[in-house]
Amino acid sequence: RALGGGLTVGTVTEICGAAGSGKTQMCLHVTAQAVLSDAQANVVYVDTEHSFSPKRLEQMLLALAAHLQLADGAVVSALGRVHVLRPLSTAQLVEAVHAIGQLAA
């Protein structure tokens, strides 16, 4: 309900909220859903808070793949289609946003 029907493919979505409100968990969940539901999908994760955890994403992918009864290689393939950018400044954030189109293709 919070997202009013989901996220739009091919767009940049900014997630804001208080510390500890579940922003990272939600983004990791959306990332896992996207790359496991479409074998061609790429996700560009712009991590401005430096909270992205590849280990946690892998755990979520493994659980979701098991639930969906996907082949063993699905998680490895999915992980290879997640591109993480960690800008350290506003200038780097602008560069990251401009790079999204190339990374997501």
C-alpha cells in the first residue's frame, strides 16, 4: 500500500525515511524480486547511506529462489545483474544517476 501499486520499471525511485524504518530492507527485497522475476532485468542500486549488504541480498535471493523453486544458477545470475553505486559526494551522485542508463541496459 505504501508504494501505491509498486515501482515503475525504467525510472529512478528515491526512498526516504527515518533511521531504522526499513528503507534498506525494502530496497533489498525489491531488488531480489526484480532480478529473480525477470532473467533479463538489471538493478542499479545507488547506495547513498552505504548500507547495502551483498550478504543480506544473497540470503534474500536464496530464500526467494527456494520459494519460487528456481534452478540453482538463478541466484548467481541474479547477483551478477545487481550493480551497486556508492557515491561519496553530490557530484558523484549526479554522475551515478547519469550512468544508470548504461548499467541497466
